[in-house]
Amino acid sequence: MKVIRIYEASTMQNLPKSDIKCPGVVLAVEFCSDKNAIAISLSDRTIVFHDIGSKNYKKLKTLHIPST
């Protein structure tokens, strides 16, 4: 899957404009409470951070992880 869909917890309804499209296949998603962001690990060895406080889940940062 290349899309993360965000739901309202109390109703389990999909929120408007809540899909995050990713350039690669999503491997894992982690919520970072201290930064109010989610980190998305992709199959192309990148980690993308999105601000969940912004209206359209603005991309904050992209990290490229080198192969070892």
C-alpha cells in the first residue's frame, strides 16, 4: 500500500482529506507524541515525517537511510 488513511477514533469514520499518499510502499507508521507528528517508513529506505496538527498533514522532513 502507498496510502495511509486516518480515521476519527470515536466513530471510525474516514476524515476528509485524511489520506497521506507516499512515494513508496509503507512498511511501518509510528506516532511521535512529543513532536505531534507521524513517522512513515517506506520500502525505498526513507522515513517521512508528517505534522498531524496541520490541516493537510504537511510533510515536515524526509530522511534517506543509506544501505550498510
